[in-house]
Amino acid sequence: MSEISRRDFLYQAGLLASASLLSFESLAAKVPNLQLAYSAITWGGKDLDAMKDISSLGFKGVQLRANAYDTYKTKVQELKDIIAANGLALPMFSSGNVEIDPAKEASTIDYHVAHASFVKALGGTSIQLTNSARPKDRLPSTEELKRLAFVMNEIGKQTADLGIQAVYHNHMHQLGETPEEVDIIVQDMNPKYMKLLLDVAHYHQGGGVPAKAVLQYKDIIGALHIKDVKSPLADKPNDPKAYKFMELGQGNVDLKAVFDNLQKINYKKWAIVELDGVPEKTRTPLQSAEISKAFLKDKIGFKI
């Protein structure tokens, strides 16, 4: 090989190597530098089993529900020690329903502030607010949606004094089912006190595009539920309202687009994998979690 040919060869090889490196780096950069947790809801109240399994899979946080308050409100240190022994953080606590009836405003605020105090004592950071006030025979009014935002703001003011962030969870069959409803609520939320927990599966099933919502609400997203949902169902092919929550990658949510946009907005907070219950009764909660973990590793590129 002549010296000129050798130089050309080395030059071209260098270009190819650089291109391959850039391609690899670009691929790697698409994985958001966020924190991954897993919700205990799949275990149906068996929180000790949930934390053990979640920890064994390599997730760094757990979301507990209000049943933990009922069990451990007088044994806070015991639960705190269990969470720590499993090497987990408590990035989210499901605080439950927010009443919009003015007669129940004071009691609903007190209810959630009590949960916030519990979470603070456990070393947690946030409480999740939902609601059950969706009318059965009509669409919710703008006034009802704004009323929910108002009460949540009042809750958020008091939890902020404790150092606990309150977040609103969009949800099917509740106020905030459709993207339009979610937007009315979010626009009336005071970002000083309230953030959005964007549940990508509920948002998808409500008619929205979760990846677009990531960009639209990037300044107010405080946490995410990474979740999948399947619709229509094989046994109800003609019912567009029938759906089932699934392990990640087993439903219709474009999760890759969600993660791509999370990387674009440089999201570094918690993303919590959630599955309400095992979709196939032959599986255990741990097996369902293993399926979701495999998706996150193999399809998205997370190192769990």
C-alpha cells in the first residue's frame, strides 16, 4: 500500500470510527437522566412484599398508598426503617381524593395535610392528589374543574410549609379525564404550590398524546407515572371505552416518544412505573414488574 493510500485509508477509518462513536453517543443521550421508582399498588396492599420485590429489581424508589398511613401512622419509625433497609426512597405517596364540595373543604385539606406530615416524617417528598367528583350523566363543568384546582392549591399551600410537594394526578373517570379538562385544571393550579403528576396511560386513554403533554407542561411537571394501557380489548373489540392497564411495552402508549421528549426537556425528577394490578392472573406482581423492567432496559436503554 502506498503512503498516500495508507493515509487515505487511515483517514476514512477515522471518520467511520468517529461517526460510530457519535451515533452511539446520540443513542445513549436519548435515555433521560431521571430517577426511576415503582408503585406498590400492584401488590394490593402487601407493601412489605412490594418493597422487597421493587428493591430486588434495582428500582431506587417506591410509591406507597394511603393504606400505609392507616397501618403505620403510630409506627412511623418502623416503616421508615423498612424503606431504608430496602435501599429505597419515597418520592411519592398516594394521598387520595380531593373533595370539591365547599362544606368538605376544611376536612379534605386537613386529611391531606395529615398525610403530608406522615410523608415528611418518613423522609418522603411528595403527595399525589386525585378526585372522585366526575358526574356520571354529563361532562364536568369548567367551574367544577377550576374548583378542584382551587382546593388543591389550598392543600399545596399547607403541605409546602411542611416541605412536601403536592401534585395533581390526571385520571380516567375523574375530573381531568380528557386533555381539555386537564388543561383547565393545570392552568388554574398555582405552580408555587401545585405540580402535575402526568400519568401517560390515563392521558393516552383520555384521548391525549402523552409525548406532546411532556413538552406542553414541561414547566409544571413534578413527577410522572410511566404506565401502559391497551384498548380495544380482544374480548371487547367494538367497545372503544374498554381498556386494561398493561406492563410497559404491552399496550398502545408510545413510551419511546415520551422518553425522547423527557430527554429534550432535560427532565431529572422521578418517573414512577405503575401498574394497577397484574393483567394476567397467572402472573405475580414481581413477574409483571420484571416485564416492565426488561422494556426499560432493552427498548429504552436504562441501566437498572
